Amino acid sequence: MSQNKQKMEEKPIVTVGFGHQGGKRKLGKASYVTEEQTKTEIKTTRISVSITKTAATDTYTNTELRKKYRIEKYDLHPGYVFPESVRSLIPRNTPEYVDRGFNYVERIVRALYYFKQCALVGPSGTGKTHIVYLIAELCGLPIWEINCGLQTSAYDLFGRYIGLGKENWVDGQIVMWCRNGGILYLDEANMMKQDIASRLNPVLDTRGHIVLTEKDNEIVQRHPYGYLIISMNPFSAEFVGTKPLNAALRRRMSVWINFDYLSIGDKIASEEVELIVKRSGVDAKTAEKIVQVGAELRRQYKNGDLPYGPSPGDLINWATLIVDGCSPIEAAVETIVGTTSDDVEIQAAVKRIVESVFS
């Protein structure tokens, strides 16, 4: 009998990637599905036998970063491997988060470990979504992201029948999370419609289930490794569409974590300067001026004088164009000036701040 020949084929799993600012993207360690095929050659009248085995190698967690953020003792799915059908929803290549000693990653993971849900509150651009993606990657959790805009209906989130009759039911995002587990991330939660918020109450308390009234009152249990994170801007008139969070939903959030910018006004964080240098390749002196501009814009934003304060990612975009050969003012016009507002008067005010620093 002829000898068996083994062939190993590696196929990368397509996964959710986080936005990348600055320079060329560095590929992280890939996760693969390995197929082992055992074949017997066909010679004359001999029979060929083929056996295929498929195994997934889980390399989603980064031990070094888990240790850096002090979350190695919090295993959010001990001994459980998420099915391949949702594994592509685990983020990949998420940049590190610089929090200047606030230990946001550790505090959020700890909240999920003990209470399964928490809330993040802070102005736009402080990295709330970024940190959720990072946590999902470090903990090896699929992420189900929902922007709670006013146009999002309960049918979109919980499910509906497609076509005529009751043959083709399609689960919504929240129901898929209940069935499969991972992180349900509700962004802009204080813009959520009340009918959706009230539907979430049973799944977030000791009952731990959703009743699908649209589907013959089917009861869907919350997955044992299903976690919830909500994020929101502080409730104020400047954030159009926001409103006080539903009281019942608020008391189900066991932990509240407040976010703020690294650099504001006269306070310039060296960590943010170093981050911009690292991610864009710009020199340290220019990076410090960029952060100085960003800090002043954020100060005016928090005082209500500007509609938006730039995030670290916005500043990295600006620095990237400078490295490419644009002048600082030209690069600013193409990035943070336009990002701040469409109003030409506000754009002119932002440009004047840039010119005052880079004159």
C-alpha cells in the first residue's frame, strides 16, 4: 500500500479590523483555520481514501498586552470557544489605548467580569469606541455594535419576518447577541428610543432573557458569555437628540466610567505627544505643537464655543499629512479644520488657532 501524504493548508479568518490612522498598517499575527488532508495515491486498482480534519487556532488574545493592562486574571469565556460563524466578529489589529493612568481597560474588563455590563460616558473623540474594540480583541469576544440613532427600530434590533407568512424569520442584532454571546455595544445609548430601552430591561436583570413578541413570544436566553457596554455623550443641548437615560436602564448599569481628553487647554500630556510621534512618524517638536492646538480646540469645545473637539486620531491624521510633505497649516485645513465644522466662520476660527501656534 502506498504511503499517506499530508498536506497542510492555512486559510486566514476574515476579522473585524479597527480604523488605522498614520503611516502604513502593520499586520498583526493572523489567526488561521488549519485543514489537514490525508490522501492515498491511486495506482491501478487501489482505492483512494481522503480524510479532512479542520481545527481553529485561537490567537485572538495577546498575552503581553493583557498583562500590560492587568486583565490576565479576568477570563470572560473560560474554556469556551466561540463558534466559527461569529469568530470573524472578533476585532483584529486594534491600536493600543493610552489612558494616562486611568486604567480604563482594567476597570471595564473588571466590570464585565463581575457584573456583565457597564456604561462609558464622555465627549466625542475620547476613545470610548476604540477601547471597546480593544477589549473585545484582548478578551477574544465577538462584538455586536449598534448605533442607537432615532431611525433604529425595534424590528431592526430584535428581528422580523421577511416576506409573506411566518416562514422566514430573521434575528436582529440584539437577538443574535443573546444567542451567540460576545459584547453588545450600544453607542449613543442616550439617543435610544424608549420602546427599545424597555425591551432590554428583562435581559439585563436576573431574568436574563428577551421575549420575542413578534415571534410567537419565543423566549431567548442571554448567552452565559454575553456582555453589554453602553456609551454616550454627556446629556446636554449641544448633543442633538440626546436625552436623560431611561431610569430603569440606568440602574441596571452596575459601573459608570467617565472619559475625558488626554490634553485640554494648558495641560499637554506627553503620552499624547509620544503617541502622535509613534503613529505618524512626525518629529517630537511638531507633534507637541499639534497637541497644543488640539488641547485648545478641546477647551473651547468643552466651553461650548466649538461643536467638536479633535480626538487623538484626528491629530494623527493631521500629522500624517505633514510627514507626507504638506505644510502644517495646509494639512490642518484638510483635516481638523474641516472635521470641526462645515460653518466657514468656525473653520476660520480653527484655522486662526492653528496659525497662532505654527506661525
